[in-house]
Amino acid sequence: MEFLMHPTYGEQCEEVNLILSKVTKENLDKLLQRLDLHCVLFEHLKTSGRINFIFHLETQSKSFKSQELILKVSNPHRYWRRFRTRNEVFTMKYVLQHTTIPVPKILDYSDDSTTSILSAEYILMEKLPGNTLEVSMKNMSEETLFKITLEMIDYVKQLRRIKLSGENQIGSFSDEEMSLGGIVEDSPMLGPFSTVKEYIIGNLHWAIKRIQTDEFLFELTKHLLSPLETVVECIQRDPNVFNENIPFRFTHTDLNSSNILVNEHDGHVLGILDWEKAAMTFSNNDLQFTSAWFDDDDGDNNDGREKRLQDLLEQEKSYTTLMEDKVHLKELNWYLEIMFSAVYVTFYSCTWFKNEEEVTEHIQYYVQKTEEAISSFNKDYFFKNMVQL
């Protein structure tokens, strides 16, 4: 993807407010007309997601049959336009066709805000039954939670068994043939990449250019330029990353408790949501999904549940065989820690913050994280290679 000037907080808020103003009953009726439905009620849901805008629609057909739908309006961030919507649509359709994973059926979508009825990218989908695991987990027995976990292991295995034609690359899905394009993350769309090394260098180059081309950011982060450039030089000549043999797997990447619909009584998974960051990647996120569940917990309901669940899982063959597929990145972790921190210094969505002051706090926080990662790298790399940043 070509380098774009990053939108300011104010510019992003203006775009968000504009698209939300278009979500009216009149426009929703126009959207639903092609399905022979009309909108009875709609509600903007306050979810734990920090990117897009989710609406619950109550609709009715001409024969007065009621149907509940979910409308997902995409974040208009200029680095995500078209890519996130297309990736989610093509992924959901593919998963629905090639696996037994429960995924909502897509009824309509637009990946072009200039022609969209809502003047925004959107996905209109069926509403699946059940509550999110995030809501249900506190009332759930450990036996039921274990049952859900075993189902999730099977679904993750199904994803990782998917083999696509084409090169083994890091990227998300750009068309119905599941061709790989840039990887969709909470960061700029970059790639596809043939190796993890290329992925790290591509993201670091982008972060460096962001610092160089943004006056406000430059004043806060100019001291990072030289160290980041040296990190790029180090990874380019580091013999430990020359001969990568890392497999890339079909990965959801965000199996947190808010993206899983369950029946809290019988322990079945009723739906897996939010596929916009699905990718072929080296990430181990899907293997470690239970950690995300307890990270989401407020702590009051954990009380040793995570450890007890983990102890049970380690006795399950399905879990141990899944964990055998874990990618071991070794020395690449040095570079990844620096890269992720540097990207979050230089990239953000206005939906992550309440005001512009929080943007500055976010930048300052990740500046410190980047400095710490560079310092740790500097110490380890110096001892191994006698080269210091």
C-alpha cells in the first residue's frame, strides 16, 4: 500500500460523525428494500469493540414476519478503506462454506462508501442466537466452560487445516478467490510479506516515515529515528533470521470473549464473530484464545478458574496436538516487540480515545514501551554480536 498521511484525531472524528449521521431509519429502509424488508427499530450497540459501529435492527417483511439483523458499519480510517470490509466478507463466506464453524450469514455489504446507500462501508448479516462469552462466563459452570473450550479447539484446528493456493505469505484476503493482499491489523495495511523478517522491516520503515513526515509526532519521537533505523540494519544482517522456515496458518487472530456467542446452559458455541482481521499469519493468538478470555475478565470471577481450565486442557490430546503447531519465533521476538511498540506510537484510530489529550498520552506510553524494547534489545544484541545501538 502506498504511504498516506495519517489523519489527525479531528479529521477522523469528523469522518466518523458523518457516517453515523447517515444511519437513519430512512436510509436503513432503502438498504433493506432490496431484501423486501423495512426497519421497525434500530439501536446502536455499545460493544467492547473499539473499531467499528454495530447496530441491532428489528425488521419486518411485507407479510409481517419479523427478523432481527446486525449491521456493522466500518471505521472510515483512510488506511483501512475497503480492505477490512472485503477481508471480513470473503473470510466469512469461505469459512461458512468450507468448515463447520458457526458464522453469521451475510445478507448484503458495501465496500465502497461512494456508492453505498449509507455513504459508508457496511456488512448486513443475520443475528445469531446466544449471548457473548464475555457476558455469559461469570454465570457459567467450569464444566460448561470446558465444553466450550473443547469446541473452540476443534474450530481453531479446522481453520489451521485450511490450505490455499498460492504462495506461503503473510496477508489477509483481498477477493473471493482468497488471494492474499496486505495484512489487516490495528495498524496500516502493509504487505503481503513472504517472511516475518520482511513483515518487521516493512512496519518499521512505515513507522520511521510517519515520524519523519508528521511535525507533531516528530517533536515527540525524533529521538527514536536513529535507533529504529539501526534496528532495521541489524535485522537485515542478523544470521538468525536469514533462513526462516515459519509456516503461516489461517488465523482468526481475535478470539476474545466478546467475539464468541454461546449457549451458557449446554456449553455449545453458537457463533464466532468479527473476522475482519483474519489472515494467513505466524501469530499464535488462536492457540492462546483462553488467555484472551481471562484477560477480558474483570478479575472478580477468575479466582483460579484460568489455572484449573489450563490443567484440564493439558490432559486433553486435542489441546496438546493443537499446541504442537505453535510457532517459535526465537530471536525474532526482539524485533517484534520493538516493531509493535513503534507502530502504536505512529498509528491510531480516534475510536480508541475520548479526546485528543488521550491521543498524546497514547503516543507517550508507546514511546516509553519502544524505548524499553530498544534498551532490552540493545543489551541482548550487544552481548551476542558486540554491536550496540
